[in-house]
Amino acid sequence: MNLDFIKGVAKSTSEIEKDFIYYCFKGEKVDGHNFIEEAFSKGAKYVVGTYDYKFENYYKVEDIVKSFNEVSLSVYGIPKNINMIGITGTDGKTSTALIINQILDKFSTSSYLGTSGLIINGEKKEYSGMTTPFANVLLRDLKEVEKLKSKNFVMEISSYALEQKRVDVLSLDYAIFTNLTEEHLDFHNSMDEYFNAKIKISNLLKPSGKFIVNIDDKFGEKIKGENIITFGKNESADYVISNVIESVEGTKFKLTHKNNTIDISTNLLVEFNVYNLTAALITVEDMGYEINNVSKYLTNL
């Protein structure tokens, strides 16, 4: 395939425009190979699938996801100058991502992709895709983020996306593991399988990337390796949470790191948000922002 004149990559015929490549993904209910003729009629330059066909400009591949990711990367490219932050876990992905995005928007420029849609530099964009999209949509979004000169990109990454290798095109500066509770066991056959899918996010980290992990969670406690920063009430954590006080106005707690204790006050309610906020604070502090400077904005999140 000559990709020089290819304008886009599609996995649904609804996405196809002239000079696109269409990939025939096979789902539980729909087989993309059934729409090859429609794809060509809509202007697809090439069609890629896993079956044997003799259509002109049809290519068979063994690993369709790998090919889809590689071609999407070749067609759309990926920004080199944006800090990439990915968050996974059963609960807290959205809150943690939005907190980080808000903080970074105060001190720099930031964009977010997840359950709440696509937000670039504080402006919500039209978006109707998945929480964690496939590589073609993700890379198109990142192209827009780069075009609008956003310096940071924060996204939620689901276990589905990790298992299906949707985000294998990413190189993360930071990965965050919030927690793991019983959910999605219709897709993952066991909690161990679910956990193994979640920690695949560590494979997306750059060699210098940091993995920020909640070790109060029994699954988070299992995560070992280099470049890990831990947090929780557990006194062995790198960042220790203590003295949590909840009220109707918000929450106060102490955060200790290397014998330095900081008092944190936030308008966010309920103790689980202490964990979400701590993960966010660790991330931005490691990026070079001082928690003391950040803390003044935490009562108006």
C-alpha cells in the first residue's frame, strides 16, 4: 500500500471519505468484511481485512489491530511535544483526569479526553466517541490538540481499550492506577484477568515515564517495578494521606512526602476524592509545579 496520498483511516463505513483506508474489523454482531463493496463505493482507496478476497486494492493481514494502529500512526502522526497522562482504574478515572486537567489549565494549557468528552484548553468540543477511542480517532484528536497548542493531554484509559490494544500508539509520560473493584466481569472472566488488563497501561510508558499507584487498593499493592510512585494511607507509600476531615463545605487532609507535610483543603466531598486529588497532585508536582502553589486553587475545583 502506498500511503502517500491517504487522507484517513476508518473502521466503520460511516467514517469513510475519499482516499481513506477501510479496516474490516469483526465484532460479535457485525463483520466489517460484509461492507467491502460499500467501502469502495464511498471512496476508500484500500480495504484491509483478515479473509481471503480477490478485490483490487484489498489487502489481507494476520493481525488487523497491529496493522490498523501502525497505519493510523503513519497517516495521522503523533505529537512529540505534548505531556501525555493516562488514567486507569474502576473508579476515579474521570474525576482524577478532570482535576489534573483543571490544575494544568491554571498553570499551562491542557486537554482532556474521556467520559466527559473532548476538552481542549478549557473549551468543550463536539464529541460522540468512546471513552477511550480507537487509534484513528485518538490520533485525529491529538492532531487537533497539537494544532491548538495545548501542552498537556490527560485521558481516561479503560480496561477494554488496553485489552483491545486501542491505545498501543501512545507513549505516556505518566500513568495512574486508581483502584480495582468488581466490574466488567462480563468482558473479563475474573478479577485477575481484569487486573492484568489494567496494568497493561504500564507498557505504554516512556522509559522515563512514571507509574502513580494507589497502594491502599489490594490490587494496586501488587504493582511492582521501576519508576513507580505510590500513595495512600499506608505508611510505606511515597505520599502518605492522613487526618482526613470531611464536612459539607469540603474535605481537609494532610499529605506527607519525604518528611514534608502539607495541609490540603478542597471543596471536593467524600474521602474517595482525597485519593483522586492526591494522584493529581503527585502528577503535577512531578511535572515541576509546587503543591504549595497549586493548593490555593483546590477549593474551587
